[in-house]
Amino acid sequence: NAGVTQTPKFQVLKTGQSMTLQCAQDMNHNSMYWYRQDPGMGLRLIYYSASEGTTDKGEVPNGYNVSRLNKREFSLRLESAAPSQTSVYFCASSAEGRGFSGAGANVLTFGAGSRLTVL
Amino acid sequence: GENVEQHPSTLSVQEGDSAVIKCTYSDSASNYFPWYKQELGKGPQLIIDIRSNVGEKKDQRIAVTLNKTAKHFSLHITETQPEDSAVYFCAARRTGGFKTIFGAGTRLFVKA
């Protein structure tokens, strides 16, 4: 099983450019998440989707948009990139959601990360 | 807002020694406390978790303790090995809350 797959792995943008990070999971998970990781700040939640068709803001949503395209895919879009968005982005998924709240439901499975640099 | 503080930020131990990482959380409604390990160039991976109705949990060389009154929880790694070298994150969340709040991470070095 591939688990959670993110693309691209690396990207360099100029200030003001736009781009979309793609994420797909093959575990039939209900919930999907986007985190950013910055030195000394851990992982901060940008947006999440508790089920297909729903999205909600996390801790740091400003400057981002998301789309839960279907149960498998959850994309993150930067409309006008800023240097402050230079970071490593992680997509994650969990089983928790519609009809499932048992043991292991809360466990996050992460992708390998996407390193984004905004010049 | 919800916050998780993690200490130390860096920890260096000799192979075979024990390592302890401590976290505190602010949201008293938190009831699920996972620990994730991140190896270089990879995403974090769950290593152990504990729920609020349990005070301690062990899995081979790894143990977690939880003090709900003090809002503290800790990770203990015994008989450390070089492959334990990684970044470790504690986290907290509420059941059904969907938001897992992470600590800033601890970089553990195990010297052979």
C-alpha cells in the first residue's frame, strides 16, 4: 500500500505565484489534513476535512485554500505565495469520521512531505 | 487557544541510557495523547499513544505516562539505540475534535 502520497516533493516559487499541492490516500480514510512544519514550531494544522465534501480551518489557515475532491484526494492551494509560506507541508489522513470512532481512529498517517520555498 | 509545550528541544544521550521527553497541554478537554517519531526526510509516524483513562502505557522499550491533574505527559525510552535518533513530537486532542495539536518537537541524538 502506498498510504499517503504527496506531490510535488520540492517546489520553488516566486512571491505572488500560485500553486497547488496534491495529496491522495489509499486507506479509505474519512478525514484528511494539511500541516506545515517550521523549525522550532512543530506541526501546525492549516486545514482539515472530516469527511468528503466538508473542510474546516485549522490553526493557521490564512493564505491557503483547500479542496476535498473526493474521499481519496485533498489539495492545498496557495493563491499568491509569500516568503512566510516557505515551509515543509505534510498531508495526513485518519480513519475517524462518519461511522468510525473506534481504537486507532485518531491515528494520523502522514505523507513524506513537500518542501516549498518562496523567494 | 490550545497549546502543547514540549521539553527539551534537543536531547543527547549515550547508547544504552534512558531518554525522557516531557509535555504539558492547556486544553483540559484533551483526552488523547499520541507520540510521533520523525526520521530524516520522512513524515511523522505514530510510536505510542495514551488515552485519558489510563495513567501509563508500555510497549517494549517505550513508555508514556499521563498526569491529567497536572496536564503533563511524558515519553520514556529505555536502553536507547542509534536508530532511536530522530525528532519526537508529542500531541494532544479531544475525541471528535479532529484537531491534533503538536508540541514543537525534541531532536534526540543517541551516541554510539
